[in-house]
Amino acid sequence: MHIAELANRTGTGRHALRYYEKQGLLVGIKRDQNNDRDYLEAAVEQVNLLRQLQSLGFSLKEIREILDGLRNNHMDCAEGARLMAEKRVKVEQQIAQLHAVSGLLAREQQRLKESAARQCAG
């Protein structure tokens, strides 16, 4: 598939796809007779995984380490476990922050409802 189709199917811009390729994050790309990139079907899954890991706070360096380990069927388990533990702590911190914001929003929503009820009654 050409880059336009991959971009459409993954919601990722062409520049980002080329950058991922240049960084070694997106592999298995061949060139057709016109020297255009020809992406395999697996590229859709690669890009989706890459973007999901990014959204979870993984750096491109960390993603490369994970992808290289998966591609080579070799990953330093201790290093992988350490990386996952670090990311899990960060995710749990984000969850706690979101809970705090949610509580603040709920209190403000309630205050505004009560205020609106008083205005309608008065």
C-alpha cells in the first residue's frame, strides 16, 4: 500500500510516517518500480501500536527498544519489567490527577446547579 493509504488507515500524517521510518520504528517497507514506498499490511498494526505506546507516555527511544525486542524475539526481561514499572507509576499518577480534576469538576457542577435552582426559584 502507498503512504496515502497507510496515513488514511492509521490517522497518521505522511511526515510522521516518514519520520517513524527514518527512526527505525516502522520497518518492512519496500520500494516499487517508481521508487515509491510500498508498505506491507503489517505496517497498519505497527503504526497503531506505536501511536498507542506514545499516547501512554512512552518515548520514541523506549518504543524502539520494545519494538526491536519484539522483532528479534529477544528482550531483556529485567529491563522490560523496569520500563513497564516506571510507565505504570506514571500512568497511576495521571489517574490520580484525573480523579482530583474530576472531583473538582463534580463539585463545581453541583455548585452551579444549586445556584441555577436558586435563580429559578427567586
